[in-house]
Amino acid sequence: MTTPLRLVMGLVLAGALPGAALAQGAVIRLEAKRDPQAAAQAAQGWADRFDGVVTLALPGGWTGIAIGPLPEDRAGPLLERLKQAGKVPQDAFVSTPAPGTALMPVGDTAATAPAVVAPPSPDAYLRLESVQAEPEARAALARFRADFPEAGLWRLPDGWFAVALGPVAEDAASAWLPVLAKADMIPDDAMLARAADLGEALDAGQAPDLPAPGAPEPLPPLDQVQRALRWAGHYDGQIDGKDGPRTRAAIQAEITQTRASTDPGTALRLLAERRAAWAEAQGLAPLVDAATGLTVTAPLRALTFDRAERALSIYGPKDGSGAALILFSQPGGQQELLDLAGLVTALGWVPRPDRVVKPGHVTLHGANDAHIGAAEGWVRDGRAEGFVLIWPASDAETQTRLQAELSDSLTRHGPGPNAGAAPTALP
């Protein structure tokens, strides 16, 4: 069936690819699914409405569903027309697939093979440091390999030695050079070089995974950026939605540590996809607690309800997980919040805590050999409420991420008529 919308799509694709198979270009990303069967069903649904629907692999095992490939100068205007017509989700966006990404046509029985975005010729190197003596050069190589295990060592034509990183496509090398220098991961005088300029490879190393830049993507709202960066362990400031040096430094850390893209918008989108995939793998789900009236997204596979005591609702470890979660809520203000923070410390839930106290907000964080303890509390609508997370000390990364999820999701659903005996320490 050919509809006017299909005709428009066909003309756009035909203009991009006259008489040829799919080629490199931009795509309009419609949605993403983690389950392969769900992705296939969703893709077929889009293919019933549009020509040129493709699927592509995303980080974390997700599958993207898109329209394309399209010329970059046509993809944006087409997306806007489709949004205005209500034909695609409002959060659909234009992106440029990374080199080597397979675009699998959907609903095209004539397609015999996936389209592959052709990678640029990897013929450039990042020349990181040059020294005169080989022992000094090998020491420099060992130093750089702490951050770049793929780095190699070369004897230059003039007899000096150079540590270099490559080969990579020239556009990728040009994009990453200033980003890595700004992060003080490579010297400011690092430069681009060709293999012929480097001379003899004493230890060629390996090609690094430094993707070429694609079309810039818009940043999500800054409060969402800060929450995602806190989950990744890069940001420990306030979630205030304001630009500032800590937020910018955290974005820089995400870019340089994951090296998924030099574009902040793209890097943050990929981080959000990684966070969603992690949450699914962890089995996070809403915990609706009747005793406190609080709802929070929690790792229910690791917890089991223990007891409710006055202002507290206590969830202990499940199947030997070593985890615990305590929700607290009671009428009051700043003093009641401080009293609850003192109780948490006295019971040993947060060992030797670092405390940050601000009006209407308290955080505690501490650890011993057995567990990491973290607590966060707020004064909201006349109540002092929050959570304590206890997690095995051997899994600090998961603890950091869970703490961020708990902080982001804690809300009130009811009055919380909890009551009982005085609380006691967890065993």
C-alpha cells in the first residue's frame, strides 16, 4: 500500500540513494527495545507505516528502530514535518550511526544483506609524546598505557622515539585530540601524524575505539543530565538543573572515560540508554511501602520486608544479598530530620559517616570492611523523610548507582500511618 506519507519517504530515500543500496547517512531514531522479539514486532509496526525502516544495534544490547539512511540536510526537516503531523514520537531524533554500524532493513524482502555504514580509512595517529632516548620512550609508553592500552611506540625517521595512538580515521583523530588534551589525558602539544611520519613501529599497539563525530544532538534538560551523571559516578553536586563548573566537568568525565562520542548530547543519550539497560538488568521495580507512605525504585531481588518500627520501615537482605533498605518518615522539620540522621548513625547503618547538612536536606555516607552505608533525607510538606541504603562493600559501583536511583525516585503516595516500638540495630 502506497500512501502520501510513504511516497514522501520513498522520494527522500530515492534522492539519498539513486539506484544504489543503502549508503552512509543520518537516520531518524524512533525508539529502542532491549528484548529482540519486542524490537522485531515494533520495527515491523513502523515498517507498515513508513518505507525505509531499519534496525541497528545499540550499546548495552538494545536495538534501535529508525528511518534511513537519509542525507543529513534532509533528515532534520523531515523529522519536524513528521512530528508536526503526529506520525512519530515527540522524542524521536536525528543521529548519525557510528562507522561500521549495520542498518538492517525491515519489511523489505528484496534486501539480501544489511546495509553497513562504511568506516573512513583509518590512516591517522595521535602522536602523544616524542623523546630522544628509547628507555625514556618506553617509560612514557607504560605511562600512557594506563589510560590508553592500545598506544604504541615508534622510532621516528630522525632517530627520536614517539608514543602514538592509532590508526584512526582522520576526522575521529581531529575530534578527539582537543577533547583528550582538555581533560589532561594527553599533552597539549600532542599532534596528528601519518604512519609514514612515524617511521618504524617498535610496538605498533592496536587501533583504539575512538568513534568519528556524528551530527550533534541536543542535551537533555540539565536536571536529567545531572541525575544521569550522578548515576555514572561523575557528579556529586546538587540536582538543580543549572549549568556550572561541576556539571561541565562531569560531562567531560563521561566523554573521556567512556569515549563513546565527543558530542555531549550524543554522549548523554548513550549514557541514558546504558542506565536504562542497567536498571532492567538489576530488576529495579517500584517499592510501595505502606508503613511510611513512601514509594521508591529499589532492587527488590536483593531485599525482603523485615519490620516497621515507628518512623521506620526496614527491608533486610534476601537470599544472602548483604543488602538492606530503610525508609523513614515522620511529621516534623529540620530538627526531626537531624534526629533521624543521628539515629541512623547511632545504629551503625552508616559507619563513620561524612555528613552534609543543608536546610531541608541531609546526606550521610560511610563504609567499613563489610558494607557501604548511605542515607539521604528531606523536609517535604511538613515531614522528615528519606532512605538508608546498606550494600556490600565489595560492590561499590552498584551501590553508587542504586543510591542515585533511590534519590531520584523517592516520592510520597500516602500518609504513612507507621507506629511501633523503638527501632533497634540491624543484625
